[in-house]
Amino acid sequence: MLLIERYVITEARRPLLVMLGILVFIFASYSAERYLAEAANGTLALRVVFDIVVYKVLIALEVLIPVALYVSVVLSLGRLYHDSEITAVAAAGMSPLRIYKAVAILALPIAVGVAALSLYGRPWAYANAYRLEQESKSELDVHHLLAGRFNVNAENGRMILAERIDHQSGRLQDVLIFDGGERKTRLYRSQEAWIADPNPYDPVVEMTHGIAYSLQHSGIQDKRILFKRMSIHLNPLETTAEFRRKAASWQELAASSALPERAELQWRESRGVSAFILALLAIPLSRTAPRRGRFATLLPVTAVYAVIFYAGDICKSLVANGSLPLTPGLWLVPLAMGLVLIGLIVRERAIVRVKAA
């Protein structure tokens, strides 16, 4: 590798790790705050918060890594333009394409990693994060329930109120349980309750000395039952179609003909290509006049990334609902990015030839 390429790669690599660390820290802090709030409200077990945050960070890396690479290239080349280093090597006869070559060498393995992360790591992390979150909420783990408060599960509307909770034995005293459903609502009041079967797909609660109400949403078949001991099966949390799609492997998505699944697959397949082209687009966007300032292009750089990000999200929605055909589908965004990049490179080479003449 030639001296110029090594120098550009070194300059771009330095802020890359710092920028990625900052983005990961910000995202992890935001996620931790969200899930710690749920734990404080008694809707999520505190013991699973750290694991869920780790999985969420892994999911976000397919976006955070391209952003960090994009910003790092802009900042590093912006400094070289600011200090007139690019101008000096250009005056010595260096081709502008060598800058693109250097960034491509740095971006290519990162783009491959992003593609692998999107195809394999992201669905795996989605499945594990969702499993931990749903099991914690649906297992009725008494360790995250708070006594004297309405512990509401936002996923299915279930509410548990216990005057006293023995976290060692798992017993709840003076309990009120509200369990909603599509056809009927069930309400239970008992002196004592405990979890007989924590299976999230069929949770069973044992109760003693209480009263049960079954209220039909339509009709007049309401029931009121006095009991000394009762076992109840609460409504399990249902897995949404969106979750199943995000947690599905790329093989499952490829075997499906449904448009939402095809849109999800195209999203994953295009992440690596988009990350690579985005890094190359940062080169012309980072160009500034000498001594103008390293952050002079910050606003247009941010605007370009926002347009690319939201364009991809919009195309994904259009493909999923059939408004945009599968060909080109989500590949429309990296295709447009590539055409713009080629246009900028051709324009730059034309300017260099004019100046040389």
C-alpha cells in the first residue's frame, strides 16, 4: 500500500473507534433508561435489563457503524483539507482517485461486517431480546412486581395488584388480577396467589379464598364464582408479525413470497452496500476550502445522511405494502447513491483535467 493511502486510512481510522464508542454509549444509555424505567414500574425484571440492552446495541450496530464510518471520513478528510494537505499532494500530481481508493480499502471490510451483522447478528439479537423481554413480562416473575401498586403489562393489558409480596416464597397476599381478552374480561380477587406454572405461553396462577368474575364483551353470560382454591390460565403474550419478521433468518425470508418479508430481506441485503457507498460519498462532501474550518460541511453532511436514511425507510414501507415493485425495491436507494457518487467522481476528474490544461 502506498504512503498516501496508508496516511488517509490512519487519519480516518483514528476517529472511527471514538465515534463508534460515543454512539454506542449514547444508544446504550437511552435503552438502559427506558428498560430501567419499566423495571422501576414493575413491568420488567431488573435482572434481564443488562442482557436486553446488550442485544439492542447489537441490533443498532448495523446503523451505528455506517454512521461512525461516514462521520469519521468527513472529519478526517475535512482536517486534511483544512490544513491544505490535500491541496499539497494534489499539486504534487496525486490523482483524486487515490483518496477514494484509500477510503474504499478501509470501508470494504467494515461493509462486509455490517452485511454479516444485518443478515445473521440482527435477527439473532432480535429473537433473544424479545424472548427475554416477553418471558420476564409473561412469566409473572414476582421479583419485579411492586407491592401496593398497579403492575400493568402494556403488551396485553394484564394488571396485578398485591398488598404484600413475599419475594422469597413467591406468594402474593390480598391480590387483585385483571386479565383482559378479545371476547371476555376476567377479574380475580383472592387472599393469596402464587405462580404454579411460569410458562410464558400458558401461565398458570393458583389462588385461594376469593371471588372470580368473567365478563362477556357481548352477550349476557357473565359469571361470578366464589372459590376456596382455583387454578387459572392467563392469556399469554402473542408474538406479533413484525417481531417474527425481524427475528426470522434470511433463509426463512427468502423462502417467503409475502411482500413484508421480501422488504425485510432486501433491507438486510442492502445494508453492507449502502455502508460502503456512504463512506465513499463522504469524500466529496468533506471537501472544504483551506482554513475554512473542519466543521464547515457539517450541516450538508447531516442533511445528506438524513435523506438517505429516511429514503431507505420509506422504500421499505413502500415495498412492504406493494406500492414499490420488488425490482428495484430497496436497492433503489444504494443505486441512486452509486449514480450520484459516479457523477461526483466524473465531475471531479473533469475539473482536475481543466486545471491541468
